[in-house]
Amino acid sequence: MSAVKYLSPRISYKLTPEFTSIAISAKGERWKETLLMAWVLAWTASGLYFIFQLGADLPRDTKLAIVVLLFFWVYFEFQIGRALFWRLWGVELIRFSEGQLSVKRSIKGYGKRMDYFLDNIAQFEVVERAPRSIVTVMEDSFWVIGGERIAFEHLGRKVGVGLQISTEEAKKLRDLLEKQRKKFV
């Protein structure tokens, strides 16, 4: 068996004759995780307060406004909670096997695996972004699940991998992906 090797502290890989497995951890700095946890707790508390206010003796229009606000609250509660779980336990898994590439965004083992035929993938490219654009800032934000740094085209559809990795990590990962694509095609 081959030993696990590292491209960076967040990116590990294992090479065997039958498959290549790459794992990209979503873990970040501890203080950012703590801030995100505090945000989730404060957001949850505020939503519970609004739910509690629905039982109070308030005018009908005020209760209607609270219900509308709660729809937005539920949506953002879900998004923030998902981002927190991703940061605590998320791993992006990429696996090459004979003629196939599998990509899975896993949170504690749960997640949907997507399979792609290597014959339908031309090459992997590092996604270039303007450093000062609002899109780049948002995609690199800690509370967002996104910011794919490597892309490939499969049957006319762009697919991204390498969530929020640095440009240096993206170049190293692209080279590894390209080498493995050629090996298993």
C-alpha cells in the first residue's frame, strides 16, 4: 500500500495502481470556526425570540411581518448551519479509478458522489479570478461553501473542485489531477 502524501496541510492524496484518492479538508483557523459558531448561536436565538413573539398580543400586521421575516430567517439559518458543518467536518473527496473520476463533498461521510468518465474530460484548469472583484471576495469568505479553484468541462457542463484553496495549492492540485487523468484514461 502507498502512504498518504501531502500537497499542503489541507490537501492529502494516496496513489495506488488501482486508484488515486485525494482529500481536501474544509478545516480552517480555529478562531474563524468559533466566530461562525457564535454567529449560528446568535442567529438561532434571534429566530427563537421572533417565534416566541408570535404568541404575544401583537397587531395582525406585526405578526404577518414576523412570519415573513421568519421565512428569511429559516433560509439563512439553514445556509449558515450548513457552512458551519462544512467547516467543522467537511472534506472534498476526489477519486480516480479506471476510466472514471468521482467527486464527493462529504460532511461526516454524508454527501452525493458525482461520477465522470475521463474520456469526456479534456483537461483541468485553474480558475482565474480578478483579485479585487466582489465575486472573489464572496467566494473566499469563510461563511460560504464555494470558491472552486479548479474546473473541467464534462459533456458541455463546467464542474468545479478545490473549494477555497490558494492559487499555489490550485496549481499543484491541477498538476496532480492532470497526471492522474492521463494515467487512468
